[in-house]
Amino acid sequence: MNILGLACAWGLGLLAGTASAAGALHVEETTTLDAPPAVVWQVIGKFSSLAWHPVVAQTQLTAGQDNKKGAVRKVTTRDGAVIVEKLQALDAGAHRMRYEIVESPLPVAHYVSTLSVQAAGKGSRITWKSDFDAVRSEAVDDAKAKDIVAGIYKAGFDGLREQLASK
């Protein structure tokens, strides 16, 4: 089962059990790639496309204008889970976007994430970080919620690395 599929299974399990919001958590993952920031941003800098993430089957803009504050995207995973996200800010020149999850089967609430690219020598350093509340259940505690989010980021980095290697 893929990482997001596993996360979705836990999230859907919350519907059957009792869940409560926990305190604010932080996850931050980084990776370094040989490609320059402008090349990396060409792949990840379009809010309406998560084609580079291996568990994403489709990304559809459902409201607003792409890369403009307030745009809403519907992300459908390969196993059928749906996540709705809203763009809070995007600075193409700084290679940074911030968005929030509006609806999701993931065990998170009040989720706000930033994805950014910076120069690192001749390559790039990509940082994906978020702050959120864990939605606890018998299957998910704070540590598990953080692991799920970190796993999604790491899988995304692997997909990005693979896509850039094929260019």
C-alpha cells in the first residue's frame, strides 16, 4: 500500500472512532537535487499540478486562477482518496508557495504547508514543511500523524527526483 493510501486508511478509520484535535505539530523535510532552482520550480511551481508526486492520479483546479491566492485544487490519489487544498500565497520569484488543506481523509486539521526551492551550490534545496493539529484516534497519535505527513513529503521528493532525472 502506498504512503498516502496508508494515511487515508488511517484517516478514514477516524470516522468510525472518536477523534479529537491535538496541539500544533510541525513537520519539515528537505532534499537536495542537482537541478537549478528555476528548473525544479518549473516542475513543482504550478499549484494546479501535482503530476510529479507518485501517489497523485489527478489534480484539478476547482476555483480561482492558477497560482493566485484563493485558488482551490482537488487532488485525487491513485487509490481514490480526495484532498481539497487552497492556495494562501505563491511567490514565483522566491520559488515558494503556501497552501492549506480544506478537506482530507488524512488525520490532520488546521494544516498549512509551505513548499520552497532555494539554490544550493549548483543545485537546489527543496523544503516542504507544515504546521497542523493531529486528529487523534486509537490508530493515530501525534507521532503517527507526523510520520504520515513526512512520508508524503519524502515520496514527493522521490517522484520529483525521478521526474527531473528523466529530463
